Amino acid sequence: MAIELFIMKKYFITLICFCATVNSFAQFSIGAKAGLVIADFHPTYITNSKTGFKAGLSLQYMFSEWGLQTGAYFKEVGISHSRGFVRYDGDPENLHLTTMKSNLEYFEIPLTLVYKYSIDQHVKIGIHAGPYLSIGYGGSAVIHIEDIQSGFSVDSFEDDWISNVNEQRVIKKQFKGANKIDLGLTGGLGVDIYNVNISANYDLGLSNVYKEFPISKNIKNVKNRAFWIAIAYHFQW
């Protein structure tokens, strides 16, 4: 009985010491994060990049120098310009030069593994990487048919018809909207100065953005790409 009590006592002392050690290293923080995004599609030769934003709530839990980050962000990506030749219904003999710009708005949830190295008591440098899930909720695309000088605006994530009617022809085509789910990888480098974090990040989309690229059927596997610089302020517990 005495031996069992001794073992139990030793076990509880060890458990208390372990919990105290974990709690001394573990640190939870919540904060606001916002940044400037330079976005594009892959393959890059078909598009020109556009400037957008990314902002939201950041959550972080550090066990020691290692930790986990997540959050909830609104982000704006897409392209400023793409050009292709489109054969429209009602005018099957001709290809029309058509340009498009696309604004895609997503709600994003990332989950990244973090490593931070302390330079001194108030300065740390870190690296993070992991997957993200984005859900499309808004934005618009502008389609412009160059040779007949006709333009259309459609919702980014909805299938819609564009058409032009004049004395010479009737042309129409269904615009296939973007997929609402975008999966990818995100990562970057950052520095913590007191409660402020400054980071350079890259989002690598793995899902096809479009069911069918709106201005060329020959372009397949279009993916989101985004480089962004962000600043965050965290409140720690």
C-alpha cells in the first residue's frame, strides 16, 4: 500500500510539473490581420495580375517555439486582363477577339504549422506553412467583345448568358462561372516585434478556378496564385 501511494504521489508530481512546463511555454493569441495582395492565374502567360486585399481574424497557439495558426479571412484575387478568341452562338463562322477581367472574392480558413526563433525577448522570426480552404461568395467578371465594342458584367460564381443584338448579327454565349471551392497551400516568412507581426506570404491554389475558362476552351487547369504582404496585431493570453 505504501509503495502504491508513493507511486501515485510521484505520478501526480510528474503530471503537475509537466502541465506547469507546458503552460509556461503555451501562449494563445488573437488578433486582426490585413494585407495587400498581388494575384494572378496559372498559367501566367494568359493573364495579367491584379491588386487586391486580404483581411480578417488571426488565431495562434504556441506550445513552445512551435505552434499552430488559423483564422478567418476575406480575400480578393483574380486578374486584371486576359485575351482570347471566342466563337459565339448565332455567329458560328467567326471568332471574336474577347477580353476579360475577373474579380474573385473568397472567405478563407487556413491551418498552418508555425516555427518561431527568438532573437531577443521582444523580437522573433518565423516561418509557417499549411493548407487552406476558400469558399467563393462574390465578385464580378467583365467580358468585352473587342470588334463589336460590346461589354458585359456577370457574377463571378454564377453561370450567366452574355448576348449582343444589332442589325447585322445576334451573338450569345453562356458564361461558366468560377468554382466556389478553392483548395490550396499557403506559407510565408514573418517577424514579430512585440505584439506586431509583419509577414510575406504566398498562396498556391490547387483547385481549378473555372469549370470552363470563359474566353478559351483550350486553356485547362487554371489555378489561383497570390503573393501578399500583411501586418497583424495580436492580443496574448
